[in-house]
Amino acid sequence: MAQNNSRIDCSKIHPGALELRRTSSRQGVGEPDNLPFMLCPPGAKTAALLVHGFTGTPWEMRLLGEHLAKSGIASLAVRLPGHGTSPEDLAGRRWEEWYDAAFEGYQVLAGEFPSIYGMGMSTGCLVLLAMARANPLSGLALFSPYLRTQHWLAPYAGVLRWVRSYQVKAEGDRRDKHYYNRRPIAGIHQINRLLRVVRGQLSQVNCPVLAFNGEGDETVDIASGRHLVDSLGSAVRIHLKYGPDVPHVLTREENPYHQAMFAQATRFVQELENPGAIVRVR
């Protein structure tokens, strides 16, 4: 049964979530939907740490959080530094700051939930994978994970950032208040630095993993998403590939199967939380 969102949204009363929101406001986030949020269904014993993608905001993870809440799973969506403010702000950030923001969210959840799952979108998957080696996560649900992007110049961002500051989108986007139309090349360089770290420790990540990629993704190489999953040290690792009508951003309405994916991720958590359960995802 669906629950009243106003009753489960504890973003403005939970001390940890409230502090994350205040920090984001101080750093220049003006759009309320782009602030960190926390959903606390009554009696929840399990929580998900939600991490958005590059140039996105916590808004990107809101529908997933609401779906989880309907099944009694709490969630906290963090904001990665440099996001929801300005492309210039993001250009000056390092991936280590993204890691620290995710870890701060993890600490908020660890204080009251015995089971914590990581759920990331795109680059958010990489941040969670970097965290998973050193911090106990009960499992990971990865939306559009990758080890390579499709743009052939992306690997050279470390050099290109000195001659070109931004990659500009070809046309406007109705979601301009949630995403940047200019991607800082320096930020892509930080993704490359993060990728080097993640590649080197995939075999050390041993929690259960469920991952999704779509053939309609024009941003990342989805074959590298499968390679990422195959390289994990996890005993349970499931990779689901959807068809050409599924784009890069899997957690919003433009993905026609977003609700089906959310249901699969929810069941993945529920079966892992049920002792003796066999994980089956179709």
C-alpha cells in the first residue's frame, strides 16, 4: 500500500539529513529538489544510500527512494559536491570530495540501520564501488554502471581541460534546473581518476550486486558495465541488459522500465534480508 510521502519524508527533521541539506544550501544549492533528502518509512530496519550521477542532483534518485519507501526501506540521497550549484563549482572539485560526501551519508545511516545498501546512478555507481571495499554494505544496486564512456576524447580529459573548459550539450533540456548543460572537462578528468581506483579494486568488492544497463545508452559503453560486474569478487552478481528503448538515465521517467527496475532492486534487497532466501531476479 502506498504511503503518504509527507509522513515518510524526514529530510527536514532527521538531524543527519538536515545537516546535509544545510551544508548544500550554504554551498549554493538554490533549487529545493536538488537538496539531499531522506525518506523514513515507519519501522524500517533497512536503508539505501542513494548516489546520483555526474552533473545530476539528488532529484535524479527521488523516484527510486519513493519506491523503496513503499516497501518499508528507508533511503538517504546525498549530493556530490559541485552538483546543483554551477558548472564552475564542479570544475574545481575532486572525486575524493564525492567519496567523502557519500561516506558522510553512509555514517548517518550506519547510526541507526543494521543493513545498508548502496544504490547509484552512473558515476554514483563508481563512488559506491570505491566505498564498498572498505565499508560494509549489504549489497549494491547499480544503474548504468560503466568502466568506459562512449566519447572517444574522454580518456584525454586530463590534457584537454587545459585547452577547453566545458563540453556543451547540443540542445536545451527541460530538466535544466536539475542538470548542467555544460559539463566541465576537469570533472571528466576526475571521473578518469576515479575509474583508475575502481578498476584496481573490483575484485575486492564482495557484497551482492545487481546491475542494469540499457542498449539505448549514448553516454557510456554498456559492454564495460558487464565487464565491471564480471570483475567483481562478489558471489552474487547479476547484470540485466535492457533494449534500445532504454537510455542512460535509468532512474527517471524517460526510462520506460524504471518502475520495473525499481521493483527488481527492491526484491533484491528483500530476498537478501530474508535469511536463507535465494536471490532470483527476472
